[in-house]
Amino acid sequence: MRREFEVHPHMGLRKVRFPKSKPGEKKMNNSKVIYLVHAAAIAALYVVLTFLASMMGLSSGAIQVRFSEALTILPFFTPAAVPGLFIGCLLSNILTGCALWDVVFGSLATLAGAVATRLICKGMKNPWAAPIPPIIANMIIVPQVLMRVYMLEGTLLYFTATVGAGEVISCGIMGMVLLFALKPHADRIFHIPDASQSKILKAQKAK
């Protein structure tokens, strides 16, 4: 409850008017909270799915099929997915015991893919463009990590092909299945109390 009275040493009890928060400020605060909740949920889900793939022996080696990489299409729906994916990948790499430079460059590859997906899909609004940036980013960076950090034997072309195959499965196939499953419900799941964001989500849902 808002306090409207205070005790003054000489004047006794008097009414005090406290400034009310503006509707725009309240909406902005709500947007920030929802943004942080979305980012945290995506990061947590990324970690859980990475551990699941790790338990099945799929998240390491030349051909990496991380279930969590399917989440890299989420920047198509919300900007909160960009920090969410980066933090999720960073924590996953640390918790699964990856080498230091794998933690650094692997997480940066995810960040680069997420940022590019957000920028491209925000402009084009084409869902089929969503998995392309993370696939390309990982095909460029991860083979270098496998060869220079883990000293795995093989050519750059071989590792580029195998990493690309894993990313196509994770991002291109599982990611697109996830995207089209979420698309009819995007306005409700990724709701942000902002008129412009709501219009973007409705336009994406209509396509």
C-alpha cells in the first residue's frame, strides 16, 4: 500500500503526495522483466538439453549433435534468445568439462549465430533463414577448435563437413521442426508488452 501520511516534528501528521509511476515506465519495467525471464529460461533449457545429448554421447567429437542447438532458431521469435543462447552455451561448455578455448570460441560461435539470425530474420521475416547463421558460424569456428585445441587428426575439410552435418541435423532439421511447432503460439509464448514487438510476432505467425 502507498504511504500518504508522515509525521512532522512541528506540524504533526500531514498528507504527503508521492509521485505516481507513469504508464510508459511501468510497461518498460515489465518488458525488462519478461526479457530477462525469457533469456534465463532459454539458457536453462540449453544446458539441460546439452547434458541430455552428452549423456547419450552426442555432444562431443567430430560430429556433434546437440539437441540444444535446435534452440538457435529462437532469435527468430525474441531478442531475449541472443543472450539466453550465449549464456546457455557458455555454461554448458563449462559444466561438461570442455577445454578453455573451446568454452570461449564455442560460445562466441553460438553468439555470432544468434545475433546474425536475429538481424536477418528481423529484416526478412523468413523462417527458413533462421538456422543458416548458426550452421555457418559453427562450420567456421568449431573445426578450428577441434584441430588446434583438441589436436584431433583430420583435415580442415573433413572437420568442416562433419561439424556441418551435425549442425544441419541439430539446427536445420530439429530447429525447423521446433520453429514451426512454436510459430502458431509465438505471440503467447514470447509476448512482450510492446506494440511494435506484438505486430512483428503476428506478422511472423501469419506467414
